[in-house]
Amino acid sequence: MKITSLVCGVLLVALVLTSAADKKIVLVAGRPSHGPGDHEFRAGALLLKSCLDKVPGVNAVVASNGWPTKLDGDKRIDDNSVFDGADAVMLFMDGGGGHPAIKGDHLRILGDLMKKGGGLGCYHYAVEIPKDKGGPESLEWIGGYYEDRWSTNPHWDADIKTLPKHPITRGVQPFHVVDEWYYNIRFRPDMKGVTPILVAKPSDETREGKTSSPRGPYPHIVAASGREEVLAWAVERDDGGRGFGFTGAHFHKNFGNDNFRKLVLNSLVWLAKMEVPADGVASATPTADELKQNLDPKRK
Ligand SMILES: [Zn+2]
């Protein structure tokens, strides 16, 4: 009897905490890749989830280690059920030729979500995708992507001096932070439908690409001296869905920057078609210890 009551109580709490009306945001965190503190996809996704869990009406789900999988006997197979009913998906993972989104039938799975008006946000390396596989889809779904040798990825201190009026920038103040801010993104022709969210001017030294991979200089990047560059952007698609690209978040510690973190949280809420609060999504500044939680194990 007592056990039954306990089970009922737990179920009731679960029902109260997660209702069908909640917006489901799936945060897909890539496999460990870089050294400690860099590309901490899982730690970043869990930190964002801990903030989103305090937002009424959000059901944030983290899938770690790349595309979600489940055990089928002794084999691991895709578990696309994680995306069932998703209002928005965050891809935070290594991209390029190994981008999990272009493996198997994953582009189709994402495409089906987009057709239903789902939101898609790609963060840091996840914005890089091959131009002939995933590139066209990225233009359609999020408005742009990092194209190898066309775009560039130096480490630099981007000084965000002004922010446009947009739900994603609510409560965000101008800020500057060192990150691997990619730029010269391959956007839709004439930036059709693309709203720049973060813009900053790289120095000529940054344009030299001494910290880019592969190393610069790339003549077309150097030649654009003095030009402002788009580091994050948003689109509202014809199918009613929303897309967002964000090139920073190489360094996990940047989630400790209140403006940086608020902008990312706002973007996730906006992608799920929720109203972003007038002051943006509130969250406590993570402590130094909290920023060390869930880091990937050191690689040998
Ligand atoms: Zn990086």
C-alpha cells in the first residue's frame, strides 16, 4: 500500500513537472573531442539544461555522445524517438565531414522535424557542414553554415558593441569575450531572411588567421579588412520553423559570461516558439566549481 502511494506520488510529481503542453527542447551533445575545457558539448548541454529546467513550460532533454542511440541486443542503434514531439533541437557537436547530422538518414529525420515547423539551432563546430552534403539543408533550415576554406575560425576577442532588437537579444548587454568566433559564414544569397544577432569587427591581425585551422592567411579574408562580421544569426522559415546559428562556445568557461549564456538560452526558448521574457531567460551565474562539472574525461 505504502509502495503504491509512493509510486503514485512520484508519478504525480512527474506529471506536475512535465506536462504535454511543455515545449520540448532536445540538446544533442557531441562526443568528446578536444582538450579539457574546449568543445565540452556534454557539460555545456547539461549546464544549459540546468538553466532551462527553471523556465516554466520547458522540457529540456539532453542526448550525450552524439546522435542519440539505444541498445538493441548487444548493438547500439539510433534512437530517433528522442526527437518525437521536439519543438526545437540544439546541435552542439563537432561538425565538418564527420557531422552526425549527415550520417545515415539523419538529414531526413531533421528535415521531417523542420517540415513540422520545428526549430533548429547549430552551435560552434556544428555550424560547419560539407557544402555538398548538409550545406543546402543548412541554408534552408538555419540560413547559413561554415564552409571549409571560405569561412574562417580564429581565436579572437569579439567586441559586441550593439545588439539588434530581437527576442534572442532580450536582456543581453553589449559584451566581449575571447572565443573561436567563426566568420565569413556561407549565408543564403543576399542574406535573404537572415537576421544578424551578433556582429563584431575582427582586427587585421585576426584576419591573418594565425590561429585558424587550417592556418591562414586566406586572401579573401584579409582583403575584407575593416568589415563587420556576423557571428550569430536567426531565420524564420517559410514553413513556420525557426533557425539559429551561433559560432562561439569553443571555450566552456564562456558559459560563465552572463550575456553570452543569456543569449544562448534565449535562442533555445525562441527556437521552440516560446515567448522570451522581456529581460531574457534568467539564470544564476555558474560558480567556478559548477563550470568544472561534467567535463569530458581527459583523453590519453
Ligand atoms: Zn572550437
